[in-house]
Amino acid sequence: MPEQRLNNAKRIVVKLGSNVITSENSLNLVVIQSISSQISRLMDKGMEVILVSSGAMAAGIRKMGLPGRPEEIPKRQAISAIGQSDLINAYEKAFDRFDKKVAQILLTSEDLNNRKRYLNARNSLHTLMNWKVVPIINENDTIMVEEIKLGDNDNLAAMITLLLDADFLFILTDIEGLHDKDPRTHSDAKLISKVTTFKPQLEDYASGMPGTLGTGGMLSKIQAAKKVTAAGIPMIIARGDTRDILLRLLNNLEGCGTYFAPRDKKMASRKCWIAYTLVPKGKIIIDNGAENAVVQNGKSLLPSGIVDVTGEFGVGAAVTFESVDNGKLGMGLVNYSASDIRLIKGLKTTQIKACLGGKHYDEVIHRNNLVILKEC
């Protein structure tokens, strides 16, 4: 039950959106103070809290006197660099009132796609939590380019939740939760208090419109919920400027936001990394027999079931695999390069050596390096 999960939560990730933490292109110090107070009280009770916070862009905009968010990437990078110091300084002052220290963590997708750097980031965060320091995480917009961009802080919060095997993800935004219509434009919009399955109409309900200072809308929050709930971790979307919202959520879920129920079985940490952190470098198309073996029977992907390959990638790369009939099925790490897979596709494992001049593996993707995503 949601209440039991909330009562038993020991480690949570809190994501604070741009439209909550800012006010008229400036930082909302009242909200920062409130969130800092609530997190401090939770930490005093023994809970570990990781904060993913937007707001650097807004702080930079205010400092430079700009009318709004710049369109050009170099200007966004510069504004973020200017604002980041103000953001972390605001948190430092707020948490200092409660004798808490903070640490700034700036990440790109490269930090999370490389397994060694991924584990290093996890170890650093664990150390900070052991020291009772509040990690405050943001995307490193200062060096952001499209190739290493994580997307938005909803996605980043989901990745951090998986990285740290947290018990709950709270996404605090400027509306109460997911509605059947956009509540900003429809007075009759109704709050959806609980989501147990991701039906197609959920994305129809979600507004993809970002706020004036943010990069993600409700659609990005739905996508974040898909990731964490598939890994067995629940998520809540709620209004961040509600008084004592975190304390209220952790004491009584009723009437506060939208609760996304997790799957019963929790996904292993390595498989979470493969499924939801890595950027696919190519695609493998498989036949119906291979789909049945991999999806229904938990088998590895063999070359005999492969009908096509797209993209150029090397050994160990992350790729998606798709059915000829049913679309995307999952993600995995390949044992062979794209060029070699093209040569051995459709062959039996006993024919690999003759075709390539050697054979290191029977499997193109071993089941231990393969994640089924079809249900998502």
C-alpha cells in the first residue's frame, strides 16, 4: 500500500521544478527556505534525502537583467554558469539555519552512461549521505551540448532515483498533479490521484508545454514515472509550494498529488542502468521466434533470430531490439559489433566461427545484459 511504502521510506529523491523555485524570473527564497526546513526535519529523523533542483537559469536571468530565457545555447550556458552560484548559495544559507551542509553535484549524460563514472557518482553520493550532507544535483548546463544533454531535470531525477536505489521519488511542480485536462486552461480539470498502468490516454492528459523557465512539462514527468515504477520504485507528483508538502506526503498521501504505483518486482541496479540510463547506439530487428524466446522464456538473443541491424556500433554498445511486428521490446549490451552482426544474422551459433574466423560468444546479447521494456 502507498501509506506503508511512505512510512517505510529511508531514502528519497526530491525534484524541485523551475516554476516552483522561481518567482518572476528570480529565485523564490520562501520556497527554498520551506523545502530546506522540511528536508532538515526528515534528516533529523534518520531519512536520507537527495535534492534535484532547477533554478540556475532563472537566477542568472535575474542577475543579468534579461527579459527571459535565451534561445542560443552559448547564452544559456553562460546564464546557467552565472546563476548556479546564486542557487547553491541560496540553499547553503537556507540549510545552514538548520545546521546542515550542502554539496553541489553537476552531471551530464556522459557521467551516467559510462559504467565506471556512474559507479563513481554513486559512491560520491553515498559518502555525502553518510556525512549527513545534502546533495543538490543539477544538469551541468554550463558545458551542455546536445550529445551529452540529459534532457530535463525530471529525467535526471529518475536517473538519480535508480542510481541510488531510492525508496521514493517526489516531483514537486507548480500544479497539484496529473489531471485529465490542463488545469491551467480548464477549470473543470480533475486530479488523477493514482496511476497503476500507463495507458495511452495518460500522455494525452499530460501537457507537454514547459513553463517559461523550465524545460519539462507533465509529459516528461510521465516518462520519469515510467522509468522508476518499472524498477519497482513509486513516484508522486505534487504542488511544491503547498505548506509542508513533503511532511504531509510522508504522513498522509490522501488528497496530495498523483501517486504512481510501482511494479511488484524491483529491477536489479545494473539492469536499471542498461534500461534507463544508457543512450542506444543502434537497433536490432528480431523475428517472432526470437521475440518469444527472449520476452516470454527469458532467453538470450542469438544470431539466428536477427533479421536486420541499423546503426554503427562496437562491442559492448547499448542497442534497442525490436520485433518485426510489435515494435520496441527492450535494451541490451551487444557482444558483437554492428558489422559482425550483419554477417552472422540468421546463422546458427555453430556457424559463427566459420563466418567470422572465430567465436567469443554464442549470444549477440546475453540475458544478463538484456532488459525487457515491452510492458512500459
